[in-house]
Amino acid sequence: MHTDGWTAYDDLEALGYVHKPLVIDGDPERIEAHLPMIHIAFSNLKSWLLGTHHGVSHRHLQAYLNEFVFRFNRRFYPMTAFNSALGLAAHASAPTYKKLYSGDWTHPAT
């Protein structure tokens, strides 16, 4: 697992991961070499959640993250994204308002 030098990641090896930390110290070349595009992806996610949706509750966060990943993975192929969304919508069932807010319905993981 490649990470930056944040101390919260120090226990990863004890959990069975091979941990390769790198203290980046704000050096753009080291950031791009070690964690390419990750800072841009997280920046885009935060901007999307806070700008477009003005924040998201914990209850619905997984649904928004699923949508972001769906869009991010298809960002260069808009027609593929449309076809995928159309296919998913044709085979999916939406929750009722009551189920969504009662907590009886959980968003699918994929």
C-alpha cells in the first residue's frame, strides 16, 4: 500500500499490508510520482459534494460516492456512461420514500 507519511497509516503493516510510505513535504514532483492523480480525484470529490450538493449526510454518503466513482471511471467516455446508466436503471428498483428515510433500505455497494 502506497501512502504519504501521515502517522495514522503506521499500523497498516500490523494489519497485514505491505506499507510503502513516502513523506512528500508538498513537493509536486514527488506527489505525482508516488500518488499520481489521487489529490486531484479527492479534490474533485470534495468540490462535487460541497459545491453541487452542498454537503451530504452520512446516511446517503455511500450512494453519492457510488455515483462519483461511476462518473469518474467513465469521464472520458460519455456515451458509455449513458449506456451503462440506462442499463442499470432498466434493471434496478428504486426505494420508496418511506424505506429510504426509515433506514430499511441500504444502497447497493456496486
